[in-house]
Amino acid sequence: MATSPIEKINYTNDRREYASEHDKYQGPCTGKDTKFVIGTPWKKEENEVNKRHKDVLLPPRRRHMCTSNLKYNDNINHLKFREDWWFENSTKFWEAMHCASKAGGIECGGDPTPEDYIPQRLRWLSEWADNYCKMVKTDYKSMSDECKTCKKNGANFAKGSPDCTKYIMVILENGNLIGKNTKKKKQKKKNKELYDNCNSGARSSNDPIQDELDNFIVKRKENQYINAPEEFIDAMRGYAYCKEENHSKYLDTEHSDDSYVFKEIPNHYK
């Protein structure tokens, strides 16, 4: 229930506009406290609501909340405020970005998380595998749904009904996209070159990023931890979505397994 009516007051929060009216201006957030008083209930106007984002529209009583900071209001170089703010807070942002959950045994501090030691090119490889598996999950689900719709037709299954035609088109599309695996082959070739360069001892002394990558791979090989790109993806578990579709095998040596990620006809969809 409304406690009191609220009058819409348009404050600019600029003290220069109230120089001769001291009773109206009492600081940069004049009237801020009244904006939280529930007066007239919020009635959504159709022209104010975006149907796609209706959950993020602020009610009228909060649209005019003071968010100004007038520390540099008298200085035309007011952007210096942003510079000072980032100077003071950037280290905190960095701490938050490289600090993982304490539940994983990693404490907040100056030490990077394990992922920060991994060269960017190998992170991209893991991200590519994850995106590939998202695609697999989505496309296989679509194919499975069309298959069920087609088979419900019973006798019409082989008679080229619209549902079954759509199902066949989905199969062809998935077979072309996933069966040939052109992207996978490109990724494998690109990353095989990285590993082969390390085997041959080839180094780019003028490229610190390449040196970092080479050193990382060499150390993994010395510990017999990672000897191929697919083993890196397997170690990073970059195929969670594939596992949801019962595709848990990623290594090339497991290509004959029914759960192999890149099988031409996926497991449970034969």
C-alpha cells in the first residue's frame, strides 16, 4: 500500500543552476532519499516496455536516482576522474579476474591460477573443442527430435512425408558438418605443427609468445604428460557437452570406440 504520494522532481545535480536558490540545492544527490519511497504503484506503460527486455526496466521511482560524481565538475578535464578511478581500482579487478574459487584449493593473492600458465594458443584449442561439442549437442538433439517425429508416422516413414524429408535433410547436414570434420582437421594440423616444432627444437627467439608456448609444451613432454594436441584437450576436459551426449572419447587412438567424439555416425544416433 502506498505510504505517500511522490512528486517527480527533476534535479540536475549541478550546483551552478541553484546558486541563487540555496534552499533547493543541498549537495550532488539532492532528493535521492525520496526516490525509494513507494508512492504511486508502478504501472507499466506499453511504450516504455521492451518485450524482449521487460525484466530489466527500472520502475519510474528509481529512474532518476543520483549516480553523479561531481568531484571534477568545475574542471573541463572531467574525464580525469575515470583515469583516477581505474588507477585506484584496476589492481582489484585483476585480483578478482585471476582468483578462482577457494573450494578448488586456490586462494586469492598474487599467484595466477593454473589456467594463466597455459599459452593462449592452447587455450583456444580447448575453447574450440568446447564450442564444437556445443554444436554437436545442439545438432544431434535436433536430429533426434526430427527422427522421433518421422517415426511416429509409422507406415508413412518411407513415403517421403514432410517430417521425414526434414529428418533426412538434418541427417545430411550433420553428416556434412560433422562427418567430414574439416575444422577438426585444420585444428589438428595447426597444433601438430606446434608440437613438431618443439620436437625439432625450432624456436623463434624474436617471438616471446612462441617461446612461451614452446617451453610449455616441452615441459609437458618431459613429464610425459602431454604428447599431442588431443591429449591437451583431454587433460583440459574441453568436451563437457560431448560427454552429455555420451561422447567421452577424444583421443585419435580411441577412434573405433562408440563414444569417440568425431565419429561419423554419433553414438545413440545410428
